[in-house]
Amino acid sequence: MDEVKTKEQQEDAMVEAAFEHLVDSYLQTKHRKKVDIIRKAFNFAKHAHRGVRRLSGEPYIMHPIAVAQIVCSEIGLGSTSICSALLHDVVEDTEYTVEDIENMFGPKIAQIVDGLTKISGGIFGEHASAQAENFKKLLLTMNDDIRVILIKMADRLHNMRTLGSQPANKRYKISGETLYIYAPLANRLGLNTIKSELENLSFKYEHPDEYAAIVKKLEATENERNTVFDEFTAPIRTQLDAMGIEYEIKARIKSPYSIWSKMQTKHIPFEEIYDILAVRIIFTPRANIAERNECFNIYVALTQIYSSHPDRFRDWITHPKANGYRALHVTLMSNKGEWIEVQIRSTYMDEIAEKGFAAHWKYKEGNTDTDNDVNDTELDKWLVTIKEILDDPQPDAMDFLDTIKLNLYASEIFVFTPKGEIRILPTGATALDFAFSIHTVVGTHCIGAKVNHKLVPMTYKLQSGDQVEILASRGSMVNRDWLTIATTAKAKSKILAAIRKEERALRIQGEERLTEFLEQHELVKDTANIDKLCRLHSFAKPDDLYLAIGQQKITLGNSDESYLKGKNQNRTWNRILSFGRKKTDPEKAKKEATEEVKYDKKKPIILTDQGLSTTYHLATCCNPIPGDSVMAYQDPDGTIYVHQLQCDAALRLKANSGNRLYAAKWDMGGERQFVVSVKINGVDRVGMLNQITQVVSQTLNVNIRKLEIEARDGIFEGLIIMYVHDTNEVKTIVKDLKKIPNIKQVTRV
């Protein structure tokens, strides 16, 4: 009994210490000091969550305190947000209501808590459509009060920091959701520090070995980077001191996730990542010099010390990024022959870059906790765009989620209208995207464009600095092919809206024609007859049938009448059977058998030789082999598919279908062989092909299925498709191939 009491006292002391740290952090901010209401919210939440524990075993109240701490210290919000963070789980997890919150803490805190309650668990619910529907709710709350999404971001960050207590399948699910939705959203809101941590934590839990390897290499090369940093910045410090500037110079080290992503996309090892180190100059503005002018003064001073790269200068001050980021970026050649990027910012620009534009949002209702007044035009524009899409939601919730995600992470280009107005678009945007950015009517009637006074098709990909004039015609109409041309969320949503509008009209026409046909042949328009016609013409639902009739893809005639009246029914059904609709399908039978199999989600599925033949399938999108980090996914038919953790399909599944995921581990006997592809390139010479085949076939005794080599202008590229037992064999092959003289790159694809 005494031990229990002692533990309770220790836990109470831990909780009180965490809360006092939160109060101390708040008192150090510039916000008005409303400690009483924060303490009131803490006591209320502590009472509401009394006796409840997290999976880690600690009292549940530690989570709201941690979220409030992030909201205060890492995002920079004030007492309203801190109180809302402390109370964010009360309505969902306890018997208290939003009305109770409003009575005790006022309408603003109640509104934020209500917004958090509506989206709590929603985007990560049991069904994909429900997740996307709640993502819509989340974005709608952003439009009302962006503090809702900022607190939700803090909630997600703390959950990621404590993810180790979750089972493997939950870790995959939550990490996948974080990478797919929350990290891009943090990027869009300018929460750079949080974005980077979310990415790194997701990477750490999904690929622990790769994460550990990169961290180890970063630690091993730290002294070397410090030397480069000190030598590179020494003359810069001298120059800035002479200019009388108050400044701080920091080393920015590329994050493990960013390094790994570049290794994956470029197919290069850690040693060939040359932009791990960047330099950040943060200066305190002087009263008599504008921030913009000071940035350029520093830039000019730097170019007098080092040579600058002509194509790698970025002016994010004149044209800030859509998330509010402002800085000058210049890449300089060091005395050691290395290109090093230098970022020049004021202290205020740095705060915006790290904590986000949204932290300085000018709340439009009630009192605000923030003293800063910033130009939030670009963020406002983005929220308006989101609102437009939400006002015309797509029928497929997952398509909606993918459409929104298109622009969360996109790099940006600046293009000009004929009158010289600037438009910010994502990299890769087309002339059609530009047309929709001007106006929906301009977009829907677009036939092409003039870019820099030259005629181009709507598929033309724009470059920064292009001046664009859209050519439109009333005769031009939207079609589904445009969806492959458009890249922005706004353009895609408007194209889909136009298509749906047209299809609605065609469905009405189709239904009217069907009604006329039935009346003409004295048939009843009821569910039974419509379902019969759907089966006859192989449509899943009546709307599809109406659309096909409206589009005149189907013309109702004698065969339809005969079928509905029961004439020649056998012949009709024979025709249907001949298409295999009622035949016994071995694959379907196997799926039905598999559907009955239930797995324990807390335990990994063990991948064996026997199971691979009968129970689960290797996904063809990524072709995993023993040794790869993998997960399992059970589709609605019950079939289990095994994916590599980092394949694109797996990323989408982790974000959208978390309840169907399982951890998976290899336990193969070593007899089965798997197909793997390896890409090679290098400098061509006589005997190269012979050496490659010797290494693969003779030295390692690996069976080659296919070998393609193409040489041009002294450079060759090749693809080897072979049979291996596991990733260890692939690593050995790659290592030995790299030893061949003149081979420059060997990567598994």
C-alpha cells in the first residue's frame, strides 16, 4: 500500500513539475500573462483525465501538458492556444461536453476544442473515406481558426515522439500518415522545425537501420564539417564585423530523412551527398536600414570574398514563398573547392522560417494573444483556394486527399501575367494550371497559351520568369484528359467539378430516355428492372447506367425489352456467363478462402516459403525480396500483399488504410529465388560486358534472366535482371560490380 502511495506521489510531482515548466516557458514569451486561466485549464484537464494512462504507462495528463508545451515553446502561441491544448482530449475522452468548456473557459477556447474534437482520430480513423472526410473538416477548421491545425500539429508531434510504445503495425500506420499528410501540411504552414522532426521520426520508426546508419555517418563526419564551417565562415565574420552588423552564424546540417530521400532519388551513397552543410547568417536589423537592403548588402559582401554560383541564387525576399518564408540564398565556392549554400535572414525572417507564418496569424475574431502583425497574404490566398475546393468536394474522398496533397510539398516558380502581375505556382505547373489560377472560366475554355510571346500548347511546363498569356475559346470544353495535364489542386478540382456538372446533365438525359423506353414497352420503372439492366450491361450502379445512356454509349432496344420481360432469358444469361461473370474463378475462390484468415495485429506476419505460395503475394509495384524492410496489407477481399516499406503504394496505404496493415518478417528457407533488377552505368571500353557477366554469373554463380547494355559517345548504361535469394546477394553483386574499372554507378531498381 505504501509503495502504491509513493508511486502516486512521485507521479503527482512529475505532473506538477511538467506543468510548472510550461508556465515558466509561457512567462518568458511576449504574450500577455494570463497564467490564471492556464492553471484553471490544467486543473480541469487533470481532474477529467484522472486515473487514465497512456500505453507507455505514464498518467494521461502528461500528454496534454506536452502538447501545450510544444504549442507554447515551439510554435509560439499564447494562452488561448495553451488552454485549448490542455483541454484538447477532454470532450472526446471524458463525459464533459463542449458546452461545459464554453461555460468555464469562454466561446473561443470552446470553439477550438470543438474543432479539435471533430477531427480527433478522424483523419486516422478506421476507414479511408472517413479519414479523408475528416481531413476536409480539418481544413475547414483552418479557415475558421488556424490555431486548430497548429494544436493538432503539436498533438501529432508529441504522438510521434512517444511512438515507441506502439506495436509495429501501429508505428507503420502512424508514421505513414505523418509523412503523407502532416509533414507536408507543416511545410505548407511554414513550420520548418516541426516538419523536419516529423519526417525524421517517421523515418526512424519505419527504417530504423537506415536511420541509425545515417546518424552514425553524420557523427563520424562531424569534426570534418566543423573544420570546413570554421574556415569558411572566418573571413565572413571579419567582413560583417567591419560592416558593424550584429549577427549570428549557424551551421545547418541536412536532416537524416532529407539525406536518405536524396540517396533514394539520386541512387547515390551517403558519401556523394555534397550539400549536407549549409551556412545560415541571421542578422539583427538596424533602425536606419531596411531588412531587404541589409540582406543584399551582406550578399554583396559575400560575393567579394567567394565566387558565387550563377544559377543558384534565390531571392525569397522580393518574392516570398507561399508559406511566408523569406531569405536570400546564395551558393559560394569555398577555398577548398566545395559549393556551400549560404542563407541570409533577419531575426524576424528566421522566426517565421522556423515557427511558421501561421504562428503570427491575425485572428479575425475576439482578442489575440500575439503582438506581431505580418503580411499574411499568401497564406490567406492558400486558405481561399482550399475553401474553393472544399465547397465543391469530389465524390471520391481519397482523390480529394491526393488532390490537396499535390500542393503541400511542391517547390515554387514565379510566372507573370501580360500586365506583369506575379503568380506563384508549383514547380512542374503547366499553362493549363496558370489558366485556372487566373479564373475558372479562363481555365475551362483554355486552348493554349503564349509564353514569352511564343505559341505553346496547354501542356507546356512553365519556368520561373515566364510571361504567360492564355488563349481561350468558347468552343473549348473540359475533358478527362485534362486531369493528366493539370498539376495544381485548384486546377484539378475545377476540372473535376466541370466534368461532374456535364455528367450530371447527361445522367438526367439518360434517366429520361430510360423512363421513356420503359413506358413505351409497358414496363415498370422500379429497382428490380433497373438492377437487371445494370447486370445486363455490366454496370455497378444505376448512375453509371444513366450516364452511359446519356452519352449514347448504350442504345436501349429489343434485347433489353426481351430480357426485362423474361424472353430469351437463358440465352441472355448464357451471354453473361460467357463473360465469366458467374463462372467459378480459382483466384476469387482463393481470395474468399483467404478472407477467413484472421491475423493478430500485434504480431508480425511471418513470411515463409510455404505461405508465399498460398497465403500472401509479393507486390509487383516494388518486388520485395528477403532482407527488405516490408509490411503486409490485407485488401477488402482478404488477400495479403507484401510491400517494401518505402514504395509509393505502401506510403499511400499507410496513410489511408491503417487498419489493414500488419508488420511482417522474413523467415525463408533460402531455396526460393527472386527476380531483382540492377542498373549500371559508366565509361565504355572493350571487354566491359565480359567482365560484368563474369562477376555476376561466374564469380557469384547468379543466374541472369536478362541483360541490356547500350553505349553512346563513350558512355554506357545497362540493366541486369537476375535471380537472387536475398538482399545480401544483391549487396555483394553491387559491391563487386563497383570494383570493375570505369563502372561509375550500380543501383538496385
